[in-house]
Amino acid sequence: MSAAVEPPAIELVDIDKRFGPVRANDRVNLSVARGTVHGIVGENGAGKSTLMSILYGFYEADGGEIRVDGTPARIRSPADAIRLGIGMVHQHFMLVDSLCVVENVMLGAEGGALLDRGLARARAELDRLAADHGLAVDVDARVGDLPVGLQQRVEILKALYRGADVLILDEPTAVLTPPEAKALFGLLRTLREAGKTVLLITHKLEEIMAVTDRVSVMRRGQMVATLDTAATSPPELAELMVGRKVLLRVDKRPLAAGEPRLAVENLSVVDERDCLRVAEVSFTVRAGEIVGIAGVAGNGQSELMEAIAGMRRPTLGTIALDGTVLTREAHTPHNLRRLGLLHVPEDRLRTGLVPAFPAYESAALGFTDDPAYGRGLLLERGRMIAHLADRMAAYDVRPPDPLLKTSKFSGGNQQKIVLAREIERAPKVLIVGQPTRGVDIGAIEFIHRRLIALRDAGVAVLLVSVELEEIMSLADRILVMCGGRITGERRPEATDERDLGLLMAGVEGRA
């Protein structure tokens, strides 16, 4: 008599979900074997996040069935998912900085009114999890004092403490240094060996190849393929995601840089709490050159960009454009745009767009005095709409509807609207923050081509990104920031991710 076949850990059958006229999931099927790391990839708006939100109980499907260990299950809330052994580690951690590790782990699962008894149980369980899965962390440390990699470990501990056998990880390396990402992959392998099942959502195909056993590809709400990772490749996955061949490498001409366009000298910046965020930073960016700034988020890159763009006052140092030092009066966003310094902010929704505005109004932000939009006090709505329609065609914005509310576009298409607004103004200097954050691979290819075209046309580009592969592909020179300071400068051909990772952690890399 043959042995019984073990049912999948998770099975989604004909999952259907609509949001008004948009069909986010179109009869999606997914089977995830127990004790595997299963990747899910797709363009922005492909439906993968909706699918995982249904599995974790944030949404309820309009149709279809969820099976856990072969048994049909109705999941109407995260509490239902947790009871079924499903945990989720979010990209933006759900932790209370002022509490210690053990308090965060047991928060919402205290086990009764006697907290001392619950704390003792939690400490014992955390000791066991650390021993079983290599998840050691100081349980009495204040979470706000931990590095990002250890904060993520606390999130994983929270899920395991609640009995998770299936872990959903949403873009888990977005905030990690390369060494932290490598440590995470080692942890995922340990969890797999212990029989846990991991669903990994990521847009980084190299991560899929490095750590998953199988990978499923979604496109336009449908599941288009599920493959053994060993039997596929990044180009094949990219083509499945986008529906056409995608150029994964960045082709650029040899550097032919001109005179310095942007010069920053001994710049220091404090934040709203008067804490030093940028400490005596100096560098130049020449015409026809891309200078990349690498570093883990939160190490002063944001404040540096805002200071250069006139959004924040430096406390020390100077900024010069084309050899002319900017006075305090001249150092305003409006005047900088007039002088040819344009800015693609790293947070498109907070500082780049107004989600409630129609797209044609978001596309005019900062340029409402442009004669192309009308003369005098009144803007001509028809001209603004026509102007954006042309940009949408050139930048392949989908849907190409200038009247659609900005919030209704996917992240990648919102980013294209911001890029079109800034790039098409013939900048002399362009500051770009996180140009492909949350953007799918097709849009990444497009954005990279545009930045290289600007560089080749003689624009000085300052690029800030937490994506090391992006920095190494695009930049002609790489500066690394840690703790508000520049810890090193490298040429991309003379460095690697390990070297840059050490500099990002404040450790001097190789010469």
C-alpha cells in the first residue's frame, strides 16, 4: 500500500477579488509545498499583494477557496490566519520602539492578566526559538535601539511565538544591508530545514534565485507560471512578469564628465529635534556624471537631499551650482528649479505628489508658473491635461488618463509621473532619491534608461538608493554614507557588495 501524499501547506484555488471595476485576482491558483521557500513575483498591480492579503485575512476573497494542510479554511481576519498557523512579516515593521523585545513579542498574546507569569513563559519560549532556529536576540533590549536586521528578527520571532508554520515575508530585504540580507537568507534556510514554509514576495530576482525552491509569477491579476527555481533564470522570470523581453543590464557609454555642476562643501544638517543628521559632507558632481550615494535608510541621505534641494536649511557649509555659491535667499526650491536643479524626492506620495489630486494637477506641482499652462493668475485646465497626456505617452504611464486621481495609479506609474515632470524640464542637475522603490522590473528598466540618457546628455545626476545593484549599475562614482558621514568613495568596477556593505556599516572596507 503506497504512502499517503502529504497535502500542500497552503493551497489557493480559483481565488477571485475585485475592487470596483478592477479585477485584482482573476481565478488564481497557487500550491505551496510544506517545508519550502516559495517566491512570488510580478509587476506592480499584478495582484500578488492582494493575494497574500487574502491569505492573511486583510481581505476576503469574492470567490475561490483557501486550504491549509488540505483542509478548507475561511480566513476573515489576521486573527483567523494566526490561529491557522499563518504569520506575516511586513515590510514596515509592526513594533513598538519604546518596548523591549520580549514585550513586543508577547504584545497581544499576554496569556492572561498575570503579566509576570506571561513574561516568564515568553522568555522560555524565546530561548527555545533562539536555540532551534538561530534567532538569538537580547530579549531585554529596547527595540528602538536595535539595528534594522535585528528588528526584523523580532518580527519573525513574533510570528513564530504565535505558532506560525507558514511565514509570509513582504519585500524583506528592502531595509537591510547586504550582510543583513545574507543573514536573513541563512535564517530562511534554517526555518525551511525545521519544516517551516516561507512565502517570499520580492521584486529582486537575484533573491529569488538565491533562496527559493519554487517561484510563481503573476501578471495582470493572473498566475501565469509556477517553476522550479533551479530550472529558470532571471531573464525568463522577467519576461514572464512583463510579457516581453527585458534588458536586465544597464548599458552606458564610457564616462565623459565635464566641469563640476554641483559642489557640496563641509555640509552639516540637523533634523527637527536638533539632532545632527549630516556631518561635514563634501563632494562634487560633474556634468555628464552619475554620482551614487549608497547606505542603509536613515543614515542622513534624506536630509542631505532635502538640504541640497532647498527643503531644509544647512547649519554649516556651502552648496554651489556651476561654481556659484548659493546664498540663503537663493537657496529655495523655486529658485533652484529656475537655476536648473530639479529633484525627484524619495517619498513620492509624501513630497512628490498629492494623492487626492487628479494626475494632471500632480504633474504640474512646482511648475504652475509655466507659460505652457496659461498666462496670468488662472491656469488653463485643458493645456495641463494635454501636456500630461503627451508625457504619459512618452513615459508609458498606465492607464494614460490625466483625469484619474493620482492615488489610483500603481507605484511605478506614480513614479513615472514624477520623473516626467522633473526630467522633461531640461535639468542641469538632477537629484534622484530611490528612483525604483516599489517599482516593478519593467518600470525599472525604463527609469534606468532615462537616467543614463540624461547622463549622456551632460546632466549632472546625484542618485541616492538603498539598492546596491542599482547604484553599482548606474553610478560612475559611489559615495557611501553611515551615521551622517561619508565613509568611503569607490569606483563601481573596483568594488563589490561586501566592500560597500562594510562601509555602509561604518567599517572601513578594502582600499
